[in-house]
Amino acid sequence: MMKLIRLEWKKNNILKYIRNALITTTVLLVFILMAARELETQETVGSYGKGMLDSSVALFVHMSYVIFTGVMIAAYIVGAYEKKTMNLMFSYPIKRRKIILAKVSAVWIFNFLAMVVSKVVIYLVLILAKSSIGITAESIPVGELSFWLDMVLSSAAMVSISFIALPIGLKMKSSKAAIVASVIIVCFTQGNIGKATLMNNMPFYAMLFVAAAVSVYLSVCNVETKDLL
């Protein structure tokens, strides 16, 4: 499987996505550094008591990489059907399901690692620069295991949730539909109406995680027998 995943990264020029991830993280870092002082003075967010600065880092990183994941889903999977390159891959002596799962894994692994690295970089820069930008960074408890566990689990959940866009793109036979679906997912999971928000709502994320798993399953369950798009 790892050989297929590496092949997907090579074939789709993973260096381009690494560059774009670095640019995304840099832009987010600059924006958060500029707003950090104001964010730290705000009230805690939701029933989990997370500080606004900590929550804002997670919010902006999640929003960016859910869309980033949608773009990669469109390029790696939906686009392969659109351009008919999937026909060639399915002619290989490899099960179709394994090919699709390799594509899904290539997208998931890259975006999970990129999201975690992005968060770590932003948090560390905030802590190192706290005296220069006039913040205490008390809401970023890097010395607590729960902080790192939450970072890893929330990143895994958000990347997984992004795959709800996969069957939508395949059903509509459109890469653009997959990207639009990922934007809608961002609005639905990270937006708010007044003080009501689903952000940091773990039961809601768990429900969407199940929906994402079902979405991937529906995308691969009949791939061995159904006609190509």
C-alpha cells in the first residue's frame, strides 16, 4: 500500500502541495500574530473553556486545511475520473479498491501531517514571540498531554470530515463540486450564529467522522464491479 501511496504523491507532484501548505501556514501565522493581542483579551469559547487565542489557531487551521483537503480530493480522485486516467490505473493487475484507498490514504496522510505541523509551528512561534507581541500565551498549555492529544485528535477528525465531499464530487462527476462541498463543510462545522457554534463540539465531530467513514465506504464499496464514470 505504501508503494501505491508514494506513487500517488510522485504522480501528483507532492512538492507543489508542500509548497502550498507552507504558504498557507505562513499566511495564517502572520494573520494570527497580528491579531494575537486582541484575541487573548476575549472570553473563553464554548463549554470546553478554551481561550480565544488557542481556539482561533485551531479554527483558522481547520478551515484552511479542510478546503486544502477538498482540493486534493478533487485532484487525486475525482479529477482522475474526469480525465479518464482512472481507466488506465484500473487496467493494472491491482484491485480497484486498493487503488482508491491508496489515493484516499495519500490525501489523508498528507493533510493530517500538514495540519498538525501548521498548528505546532503557529503555537511555538506565539510562545517564543509572546513578549514581543504583548501576550501571555497562557491559553496554550504546551506542557500538558491533553493539549497535544486534542491537537492530534481534532486534526484527524477535521481531515476525515473533509472526505464527506468525496461522494458528492464523484456523484456529480465534478472536481469543482468536491471543492464547493468542502467549503460548505467549513461553514457548517466552523461557523456560528451569534454565540451558537458547532466548533469544538466533540459529539458533533464524532457524528461527522462516522459520516466521513460512510462516505469513503460508499465511494469504494462497488468499485470492483461498477462501470467507470
